[in-house]
Amino acid sequence: MNENLTTYWLWLVMVLGVGSVRTLELFKNADNAKELYYSMHDPDCGLLQEKERERVRKTSLEQAKAILAFCEKNGIGIMTWEDEIYPDSLREIYNPPCVLFYRGDPSLLHHGLMLTAVGTRHPSPYSLKVAQRLGTDLARCNMILVSGCAVGLDAAIHRAALDAGSPTIAVLGCGVDYDYPQENRALKTEIEKNGLLLTEYFPGTPPRPRNFPVRNRILAGISEATLIIEASETSGSLITANLACEQGKSVFCVPPADIFDKRYSGVMNFLRDGAYPVFNHMDVVYAFYLKYPHKLSLYDETDSSRTLDSLVFDEPKEPKPARRQKQRLSVQIPDTLDPERLPMPARSGEYTEDAPAAQSAEPRPAQKRHLLYPEPPQAPARQSTAIQKEPAAPAAEPHPVPPQDAPGSGQPRILVCPDEATEVQRQILLILQSGPKSLTEISRRLHMDVMVTAENLLDMLMLDWIENKISDIYSLPE
């Protein structure tokens, strides 16, 4: 802090007033505050109005030096527009403060991601729980919470940040040394040790009602976004939210506990206009994590017990009854197994203890075998060691296939084409030489559009001996 320039900045604010837009308008015509001081004392200066000239004559530089000495004696820091520690976020807003008084750590204005949280001075129990939980979780994500240090939700936000071991910033509407509000006297002392008290009002300035709307532009401009927890339509918190919108900042809102409660009417209006609803602290963190991954840590406890749904009712919820544990039967495993006592797998046609006795013991009637597709020989049934309820009837013996016609036997075929056979008969016999064929295959080889049947095939052959041969080969039943 340059003491010489700080003195001139203090004099300018004393002449033009705290929060006046005229200060920076006049500063554009000078290189620094000292040069502007001498320009305003020039009788030929045409930049001042008559009231401003009167204040210039009545305000001396010694008064500004006395304020500077008072601040140094009482541990109050001063930062001006020309100082390096002045936050860049405030330089970009409309009508930024030219002088700021502080107690605490001013480096927080440069090394952290700040979020302004505002709300009513008379919150509901639901809003208090939301402020405490969201404040704690956001602070654990390395987000610096900013508020106005008023009673109610402001104090709850500051307290949640301090309890989480995180610094917090309080922007005051009075002098930094003024004891207001008295309920937060101990809280302000903690913030001074573990955070920052900030104001643009001179030391000893009382909390006048007109100070707070002017102060709210700093609340909105110092942070990346503004969070509204509870506000009615006439709440001063909405001034901060509107200023944040004008400055191009994001606005977050906690959904109301009761949409018919007028205490949340201001919040519902912002939600209706497009504000971001907050159901968990991660809704705020994710909005800025891609832009500031080096400043945030993803502290995530998004379980059902930490969501806002569990805060709607103030009364404690009854614990759920414990689930009934299933009883497990203890089974003794023998050291050795007796192979004779092990059951064999059941096969078709057998009765075991595990299979129902639904089959009939009567033999199945013999079915007429296909002319060109005889059933293959079946192997004799293997004797099962399973306990049978009823003696199974012996299965019907399949028609045996002569060895010479078994597939892969290598025996010569009996179907020899006689001399009196026609061309079609020769083709059919030639097709059957390599083994039984399906009627579809025979029809395809004969280039027929319609599939032939067994009767059509015999009619086409019209040879008495061929039917006998085929009957002998395939053992056709009578």
C-alpha cells in the first residue's frame, strides 16, 4: 500500500461520497489520485459541479491523514483502486469501490474460488439445515463462502465454513470496527482470525439502511456466483441476485420446502426465470470444476442421508426394521464318497426317485417307416443303477439294416439297373445308388418343380422287382 496515494484516495472518497460513480469518472482524466487532487483544486477546472467544489473547499488532506493513522493504529487495512491486492473481480463491475477497508487475510481475494450465499434474517428450520449442510460441504470442496454477516442465514453460512476448517469472507454494510450485529460479535472475531472482514465504509460508520443495497454490488461482484437459500419477494437478498445477473454471474437457488409458503416466493421467481436449482453441493461444484479444477476438490458425499429430501421434515425419521436373516443349514461333508451309493444320471425311458413316473409301461406301436429314410439302428439301453419304481417294459426292437447298406460299410449296392429300365428309371436308380436320399433331394436332381412322394416314386419306377428290393433293403412292414 502506497501511503501517499492512499491518503489522496481517502480524500477523494470523503469529497465525492462512498459508492459514488463520480470518483472513477473524474479519475479517467488523471494518471493517479494525487494528480486528480491538484486538478480539483484548480479554479479553472471545469469537471466539478458546484456542490462538489464546496466539498473540496471544506475537506482537507489532513482529515484523510488522520483516518489513515487511525486505521494503522487499530489494525485496519486499506486497499485502493491502484493497489495490487485490489481484487480483479471488482474492477470489472459497474461502479467498483475505490477504497476498501479490511481485517484479516486479503490474499483470499486472489487464491480462492468464492461463492456468495445470501438469505433472509428469519429463516425456517428447513433453510437453516440446508445452509449448514451446503456450507459445510462446499467449504470442504475448497470453495470460499462469502456473505453479509447478518443474523439468520448469513451467520449460518459463515459458521458452517468455519466449522469445516475453511476461511470465509464477510462483506459488511458498516465500518469494519463497528459492533453490528451484536449477536455475531464472536463470529466476527473468528472470521477476522480465519477469513476476511471487508467493507467500503469508513471506520465508525453505523449500519444505516441505505448502506446495504449499495454494499450488495460488492457481494455479487466479488464471487463467481450467488446462491439464494430463502427469500421472499421483498427480501434484500434479491438485490444481490439481480446484481449478479446484471454482472453476468450465475445464480443458484435452493428449491423451497413449500411452494405455497410466501417466505420462498422470491426463490421461486428466480427458479421460474432460469436459475440453477441446487439439490446437493455437487450441483455448484460441477458448474465450476471444469473452469477451476486447480482450486476445487471433489469432496462428494452424495448419499441419500445428505440430500435435501431428508430435510423436508423436521421430525426425526423412524429407523427401518432390521432385515430377517436367512437361516443356513449346516451340512456335514464326509471325508470319502461311496461310489456304489452315487446315483446315475437318468435316461429317457427310465424311472428314478427324482423323475415322475409319467410314462406308460405298454410298448409303443410300430410306426410305418419312411420309404427312403429308415430309422437308424439303436444301441441297446444301458443298465442304470438308479432305483426304479416300476420295471420298464422292453423297448421295441428296431428294424435292422443289412450290413451291406449301412452307411460307410463299403458293401456293393443291390439296386442294379436292368436293361429294360427307362431313362427316368435309370436316373432314379443312379440317385439311390449312393444311399438313401430325401424326396426333396430326389426331386431336385430330377429337375421337378413339385416334390415327389413315395407313391409317385414307385409309380415312376413301375418295376415289380424294385419295390421288393426296396422293401427288403429297408425292411418295410406289411
